[in-house]
Amino acid sequence: MSERIEVETDAGAMPAQLWLPEGGRGPGILLLQEIFGVSAYIRRRAADLAGLGYVVLAPELFWRAGVTEVANGPDMLDEAMAVTGRTDWDTAVADAVTALRALRERPEVSSGVGVVGFCYGGGLGYAVVAATGRPEEGDYLKALGAATVIERKELTEAPDRPLLSERYAGVVDTVSGVMLARALAQVKYGGAAAVCGLAGGPAFPGSILPFILRGVAMYGIDSVMMPKGPREEAWRRLGSDLPLDRLDSTVSEAGLGDLLALAPKILKGAVRGRVVVDVSK
């Protein structure tokens, strides 16, 4: 069970929800909300973490807009984006930092404190940068958790130097080719890149210098030879950690008769997410 508490900020008392482990004390986790607020999904994750022995604090970061969570319904994504638009990003970051300090000072916290964020909250914990060839989809990508959206062309020119200014703590690459080479040249010292696709081709015009001068690690993601155990764990985590409403927003449906008109749009990259084809239509 959670307890509603207040965290003092420069603008007044910010509501927050607190979960304690069975023993009453433990390490702390600041749990930063998704775009729908401190929702039922966030509360379930908080209870899971408390069950593992953590003291969990979830600040209501939309409090200045008078919102704890966005109500379920067909328009909930649009409503959540509207609330996000009324919430100043820097102020939300400051509120999260204030909540972190408050958590550290609680007597129930017996050791270190960490931060976990989902979607909107993930952007507060670290800034997600999304690259897209469709800048008009920027608001949609931010609703999925991106803090910044850049145009794909920023990554489509081969780097003119083996090391560029440090920008990314980590990279998730589904393209390879020039985009991977340019992103690697901007990974910060001690960062990492997870590589799982080759839409841009199997080769990339890169250098070993990010690896030997900045200590960057590259992780290859394989879906063919992965043993059954890790594969099942990955699916279990997807089922428990991935908000299904976010997954639903990336999928649209079309009938078999729509394919001739739809195929050119897919080839032009003009379709968002994935299309499920209903062969009965």
C-alpha cells in the first residue's frame, strides 16, 4: 500500500506517493512517472519494487497543472500531451531533483538511492534523443519518451573526424551504415551502443578510436541464436515493463484490399509504426 506525502518545493508542497518494503527500511528508488502521470501502471511498478525491498517515492510531476494522472479513454494520449505542454520541462526536472533529495533524507532509506523513469519520466532521468526522417512526428515521439527530436539528416553524413563532440551516453541503433558511424563518434567516455539492425547496410565507415580512446562498448543484439532462457526473460520483461497503451499507439490496421495503396507509403517511410493486415478485409 502507498502513502500520500508532500515534498516541499520553491512553489509549495508537491504531492507524492510513497511505498515501503515489508521490513520498513531499505535502499531508495525515485520512480519518475510516465506521460499519463502516476498512473495505475506506475503504481504497480512501485509496488513491485517495494516488494523487492526498496523504499519507493513517486512524485506527481504534473502537480503544477493540477493533474495526478490522466483518465483512461480514447483521447488519453492527446490529453496527456496537452498536460505535458503545460508543464515546463526545466521545472519538472527541478521538482524531480527536489524529490530525490527528500527521498535521501527519509529515515526509512538505509543506503543508496537510484532513479528509474518510464516514458516522460525516463526523459527526466536522462535525455532521450530520437532521430527521425519525419520531423512532423516530433510530438508523437516525445509522447513515447523522447526529450529531444533531431532530423535524420544530422546523422546521415559520414563523420569528418574519428571523434566528434561527446553527446550521447548510449545509442540504440537499428540502421547501421553512416548513421551508426556518426553516432559512435559522439558517444561519451565510457558509453555504449546496442546494435540490432542493418537497414543502412552491413558495413559502416567508422573508426576504432571511440573504442580505444573513449572506452566505448558496442553490444551486438542477436535474435536468432539467443538461448531459450534469456529469450523468455526478454518476453517476460516486455510483458511486465512495456506499457501496452504505448505499444497500441504504434500499430494501425489495414485490410488486404488496402495494400496496393499502402505499399508506396511504406516504401516512402510515410507510415508510423507497424501495420497489421487483416486478411479478411
